Amino acid sequence: MENDIKEMVRQKYAQIALQDKDTNASSCCGAGGCSTEVYNIMSEDYNELGGYNPEADLGLGCGLPTQYAKIKRGDTVIDLGSGAGNDCFIARNETGEDGRVIGIDFTPAMVDKSRTATQKAGFMNVEFRLGDIENIPVSDGVADVVVSNCVLNLVPDKERVFREIFRVLKQGGHFSISDVVLVGHLPEALRSAAEMYAGCVAGAIQKDAYLELITTAGFSNITLQKEKPITVPDDILRNYLSEDELKSFKSGNTGIFSITVYAEKSKTCGCGTACCS
């Protein structure tokens, strides 16, 4: 089942890599038909951030993790689910030429697209690797900072991803991750829809459970840096819900939120299971 989900997501994002930003941003992270009700359901405006590369922005994010990531000159930054490379180029602007940025994505079309953009920009300290973020293709203790933008919700084994983030961070390192979470339960019709899964919503888990995974992985100083509600337009929801189901969903207590969360790997620790892994 998990492999089926991964393959579906891989195929969908291979298609997304060939779409323009307007198409992606007006749907749910690139999935589904364009909404006529709103533009930019989840993603935010990168235009004010240094290093922004419009050609690498496919409108797939749900936050601005690099804005909150406290990246310093000379840092090594890993971006999980790097897509066309936009967050990597912004991170590179913060690290400077003395830093290093590594983007990880498991869709070959995305990696090809980001590598092309890197070559065009002439960046020598930005690289993109094909790999699964459940098994990050990076050695232990490499990164000062890990960022990710609306990606972990697509991964079946989120607990493993947080353990991997802990592994690749240096002691004293930290992450800033934007993601989609739920408060209340998503209607089954949405949860079971493959297209909505690839669109970030059906793969989301409860906010409390998400934060608990971070604690369990061994992180400390967990901070919610930003939170905002996500309103999926009616014309997208109607693809999956009847009119009665739609009314019930909108009048209930269920909420879909974009959060940006920060956490640290302690500089010194005893030999707990997570800490010394």
C-alpha cells in the first residue's frame, strides 16, 4: 500500500514538473483541476525573499520555511522534497558561497528541472540528489539546517522521516518545516481520493499527532512558527463530496491548516535511543 502511494505521488509530480505555476498554484499542490474560486490555495508569496527564482517556483508550497529557518552564512542546508529547487535557491542566498545546499527529491523530472536551473544560475554549492526522504541519501550529522515545504504530508511513514531528519542534523542543528495538518477528521471521500492525496490534503494527519512525532524523534524546543487555515474551494471539494457532505464538512469542526514548525537537535545529550542514533 505504501509503495502504491509513493508511486502515485511520483507519477503525479512528474506531471506537475511539466505544468506552469498558475496551473499548480490554483489547485491543491498541483493536483486536481484549476479552481475558478481562488488563486493560490496554499502557497505564499516568495517575491520579497532574496534568492527567489520564479522559474523554480511551481506554486507547490504551503509556507515559507526558509524565511523562518535561521540560516546563517556558511551553513549546510538540506531541503527535503526540493521540487524545482526554489527553496534551495533561497537557502543558498542565506548561506552564501561558503555554505552548501542539498536538495532531495524522488521524482526524476523534478531533479532534472532543478539541476538545469542550478546550471543556468551558475551555483557551485547547490546540488540535487534523487532519493527518498524516508531514507535520506546523506551521511549522519551533515546538516546545520533542514527545511521542507509541504512534502511530509505526502509521505506514508512520517515517523521515519523525522528520525532521518534527526540523523542527518548536526548536534545543535535545527529544522523549519511547513506542512499541512488536520484538526478533526477529514471526510472519507477526501481521504480515499488519490488525486487529493497527491494534492497534499488526504495525506495530512492530526496536528497533535504530527507534533508528537517530532517529540518522539528526540527533538527539543519545538515551536510553532506560523499557522494559517487552508480553505479548499467548493468547486474542488465537489469533485469528492455530495452537496450534503459538503455542507456537513463546512459546518463541522474539521479544519485544514498550514503550519511552519521549528525544532532543535540538542547540542549535548545522553545516550537515549533517538539522541545517539
